[in-house]
Amino acid sequence: MRHICKRNPPYCLTQRQRIHVPQTATEAETAWGNFPSDCCGKVGEYLHAEQYHLCAYTELNLDEFKNELEQTNTPVKLGYHIEHVKPKSKFPPLTFDYNNRVVLG
């Protein structure tokens, strides 16, 4: 397993963390649902880069896998997903904690 060396989070995520830290599972779900997609995309870019374009769980190279499927015309929707390592339902204060995030394929 490759160690992920976390760097500083995007500014938009830091600002969101300062606004309000969810304290309940309901607050966490609502806050995450209202998280702006442009900032979510920026967080994904940061995570993707620091993980060397590898899925945090399988270590598959997400870019190569996508290219191979495109060449074989396989109808598969690929991309990445930002995952909370510790689930926001059980750890609401970590909803916007950058160190609690990884990218999955």
C-alpha cells in the first residue's frame, strides 16, 4: 500500500470548515449535500494529484484504466469519487476535514 502524503487543502475547503462544523449526522449530510460542486472538483483535483492518480483502495491507475476502456468502446461511466475515510454519519465533525478524504475510482 502506498502512503498518501497529505498537503494543504484547497482554500475553498478551508473556508467551508470555518463556517460551520457539523455536529450531527443530519447536519453532516445536509452540509455535504450543499457543498458547491466547483469546490468539490478542486478537492478532487488535489486528492487525485497527491495519490499519484491511483485509487486509494485498489491502487489502480484511474487514468490508464479509463483510457483502456475508451479504446475498447466499453460503455462504462468512469471518473472519481471523493470518499470520507471515517464516515460522516458517525464522525460529523470530520465532514470537511481534508485529512479524512481520499479519491476512489
